[in-house]
Amino acid sequence: MANFIAIRVVCCAILALAGCHAPVAPPIHQVPVAPQLPVTPRTVIEPDVSDVPTESPPPLTHLGEYRRLTATECRRYAIAGTPFADDLDRHPENDSPPHPRLMKKATKTAETSRLVRGHAADELRNRAAGEALEEFFKLAESEGQFDLLTATGMELRTQLEAAEKAAKAGFADRADMPAIRRKLLDIEANQAKLEAGIGALNASLRARLGLAANDPLSLWPTDPFKMKPDDVDVAQAVATGLHYRPDLNVLRVLADGGAGEMTNAVLTGLNPLLGKMKSDNPLTLLLAPFTREPERQQAAATARAASTLAARDRLAEAEIRAAAVSLRGHRAAVAARSLDVRSVESRIADLQKRQRAGVNVTADLVVAKLDLFKAKGDLLASVIEWHVTEVKLRQAMGLLVRE
């Protein structure tokens, strides 16, 4: 007993001595001093273009050979090269057990895995095909607009040569050469922008389609670019889309129940807060197999999948309807642009007839030709916009991966 009291006295003394020491102060962090920039008055900001040539630039042209690419090939190669899609199809959990009749639960799990991962793979492929086709049609528009600008530049250069001859003959008042040169500079700037965009589209498409990145030949989009004459049956498009869309079919499998942890994984991928939160309490984890908590969590996850499916159904229907309505509007725009082209072509034919009759209509003919190039450019942009929207409609319906 005395020894025990002595030990307690010694411990209390040690604790008392430890408490006498002042607490260690935390280290003082030095606040970085912000740099002081020099003071300056307000000045005029203007670019220095003294080294930029102002003479009419040489024409930019695209010559040589290309790698031909059709829209069908673009879609097929994009689907074949979709990242992670084949991995989902070949996932080991998709394999059936060696004895399906004896391992019914494992067989059911494998079947669910094949369905969920298969639909998820098709969703990736459907999206990849849509993105690749959109770039395909944008490349076609860029190349077409580049050629129209080239033709416009050639016409302006012809006009510039005539103006220079008129100036040498003493008719300088009839030749606005600075204005023509400005137009040529604008054409060069627009062609340079198109050229940069064409290079970027080629690089992106090569990556999406699994083509060689170091191929020196550019891609040439080959397609009839033909528009369908009939409007889309919106109700039929919605019904088809809701039936075939892979992302909806993933949620349908999960909403049927029995997907286990796969339901939680998919919901977490959609939004981390949709998945269940795992408890950090070791006692809860230890007792989980002996309670009904796993069943309740699975039922809750299935209910969330059903709720998510209903929301996605509404969103998919809205996407399909919006694309169908936009498609109708773009067709009307194409019809209007087509009439513009025909009107200018008719005007040119009339001016050429008058020119053959001996009437001097040179200036009016030049203006009409320039108007024709512009009208054709507007028509091309409208047609490509229709095709891009049609791709978006097929993607919204989940058809790109099934065609």
C-alpha cells in the first residue's frame, strides 16, 4: 500500500513539473511581400504595324493530294476508336461462371454487368461518332469557304489589274485601287483563319479516328451533302430515341433492381452525391451483414436510379424535339439561300447577254460575280448547319451507334 501511494506521488509530481513549462509557440510564417510595380502615366495603346506589308498579297491556294474521308467512314472509325468502349465490353465481370445452373446468382450478376457495361459502351461510341461527324462537316465547310475566298480573290485581282491599267491611262478616278487592296487583305486574313481551323480539325479528326498523326496529307471530306426533303416526324423520333438511347437503357437496367454495387457506381458517376456514403464506423461495417441495412441501401439506390431515369427521359425528349425543330428551321434557311444563289446567277446571265450585245456592263458584272461567291458561301454555311443539326438529332436518338 505504501509503495502504491509513493508511485502516485511521483506521478503527480511529474505531471505538475510538466505543466509548469510554457506551451511551445507555433512557428511564425512570414507573409510574402507583394512586388511593387513602377508607376506610369496613362499612354496611348496602339499596335506597331510598320513591318506589315500593305501591298496586295499573293493568293493562298490548297493544292496537292488528300486523304479521302466519307461521312460513313468517319462514323465507323470514330466508333471503332472510342476510348474505354471495348474495355467495357470485355470487362471480366461480364463473363458467365463455369456452371451457370449451379451459380445462378453469379450468372445473373454477369448478365446485368453485360447489359449495363454494354449500354455504357454504346453511349460512349454514340457520343464519339457525333463529335467526329460534327468536325467532319465543319472541315467540309472550311475547305469550301476557302475555295470561295480564293475565287473571290482571283476576281478582285482581275479588277485590280484593270484599275491599274485605267490609272496608267489617266482614268485614276475610275479605279479605287486602295479599296480593292483592302478587300484582298481581308480575304487573306479570312483564309489564314480558315487555314488554321482546317489544321486543327485535321489533327482532331486524326486522333478521334485513330489515323496516323504524322501523315503529311490532309483529310478531304467527301460526301454528297444532300439534304432530306421531308420534315422529321417529331413524335416518332421521340419514341425511337427513348427506346434506343444507350444512357437511358443503362438506367433502365439499374431501375429494375438487382444490379448491386453497380447501381451505386453509375449514380456516383452521374453525381457523387447520388451514391451512398460509406460509414466510417467499424461497428456499423461489422454488423452490416447481420442487419437489413444493405437491403435498404440497395432499395434506395434503385429508387434513385428510377428517379434519375425519369429526369433523363424528359431531358432526352427535349433534346430530340429541339433538334427536330432546328432541323426544320435550317431547311427553310437553305431554301432561302438557294433562291439567293439562283437570283444572282440569273442576274449574271442577263449581264453577260447584254455584254455580248455590246453594252459596257463590266463593273456591274464584277459586282454580280462577287455577290455570287458570297451567296454561295452563305448557302454552304446553311447546308452544313443543317447536316450538323441532323447529326445532333441522330445522336440524341441514340442512332449513330446503331447505323
